[in-house]
Amino acid sequence: MNRSVRRIATSYVLLLPSLLGIGCFLLLPIAIVLWLSLHSWNLLGPIEFSGVDNWRAVLTDRQFGHSLLVTLALTALVVPVQTVLGFTVAALLTRRARGGTALRVVYALPWMCAPVAVGVLWQWVFAPTGGALNAVLGRRVEWLSEPALALPAVALVIVWMNLGYVALFFFTGLRAIPGELLDAGALDGATGWRRTRWLVLPLLRPTMFFVLATGVLSVFQTFDAVYALTRGGPDHRTDVVAMRMYSEAFDAARPGRAAVMATVVFAVVLLITLAQQRYFRDRTEYEY
């Protein structure tokens, strides 16, 4: 065995644990979901092959289409706001010399908390009687039971939870920008907003892509907070796709249809991520 073959064999041996992890925890679950989408099962009886019946039922289900629209609307509310606020917080943290570590921990605490516990906390904040927010406003507002307010209220909670996570990534990206580039920009007159717009943001595009991609993914996976706050109501205004999949799989005992929904959501998130990657593809490499 020559040296090149031995080197390749050694590389695959070293990669084997990671490949096993990918196969067991990524590829195998995807294969099971696809297989289950072609079968009918009530969680108790035998599993029976049903062909494309589950696909036909889900793709013509108006409730599932409504859930997709609700999730897209929630994404449009959450991702831009948490990205802008996260960048702002990170910029402030980079300028603060004292207490920066403590502040970063404080901002990250909501993200590290259990979503159900966060939901219970915000139920008290939004409570129409005795709630903290209504006590500050001095008036009674049905934040979680008013159809027009329920989704923005849920979006506010998700932004509050994710803000520290987003800010930490932007903070790391800002700290990675070489100081000589910023000094050179200052000599050329790039200060204030001009410096942020034409120098800092272009250099943060790799971080921006990661934050946006993971932000979209996290919103499509949102379940615990919505379940704790609104249970998908009122009037299905917060019935996100994760809630719909849960209801279909366990309340209606139709995991085959839930598997189809999961596959459709995977395809939607993949298309959004590919669109983001295409936009950032030619904008993420810079030579310092």
C-alpha cells in the first residue's frame, strides 16, 4: 500500500465517527420520515402502505396551507427585527470596555432558558388581568386572545429569546474585523453610518448569512413558546407548522400526514436557505 492510499484510508478512519453520527442522526431520520409519509398508522395498530394518499391529503389541506402562511408571517416579523437589534447590541458591546462579559451573559440568558418556562413567564407579562405589561400601560389589552395582537406578541417573545444568540455572533464577527481596516476607513472619511454601511456590514456578510439562515430555521421549528402562550389560537392566528405537525401526529393520530408536513417544511426551508446562499455567495469572501 503506497503512501497516498494509506493517507486516504487513514482520513476515512478518522472521519468514521462523524460519518456514523451524520448517518444515524441526520440521514436515517430523513429516510424514516420519507418512508412514514407513504404509510398509514394510528400509533397503535399495524402500519399499512398508503402510497400517495397522505401527500394528496396534506397538499390539499387548507389548514396546513394556513399554517405555512402563519409561519412565513412570523418569520417576516422575527428575523429582520432580531437581526437589526442583535447587530445594534453587538455594536454597543464592542464599544463597552467594562462589564462586557457580564452583559454578554445577561443577553444570552433568555436563549439558554427552556422555551416552556419562557412562555409561562410571558403569559404573566401579557395577562389581561394583573399582567405586568397592562399594569405599565394602565389599560386592559387582550394580548394573547385578540387575533390581531396574538402573532405580534408571540414574535416579541421569540425576538426576546433569540436576541442574545444573534448579538453574540455579531459581536464575534465585529471583533474579527482587523482594526487597521477600520482605521484606514476613518482616514478616508468613513465614520458613523457611512463606516457601518460601506465597511462593517460588507465584512460581516458571512456572519449575516449564518444569522439569517439559522433565524429562519429557528422560527420554522418554533413550538414550545407558541404552545405555552397561545396553543395555536386565537382563531388559528398562531397555528405555526410545528403546532400543526404536532396536532396531526398526536391529537389526530396520523403520523404519516405529519411526516408529509415535515418533508414539505424541509423543502421550504431548504429553498429559502439556498436563496440566501445564492445572494451571499459572491459577497462573503474578503481579503484583509
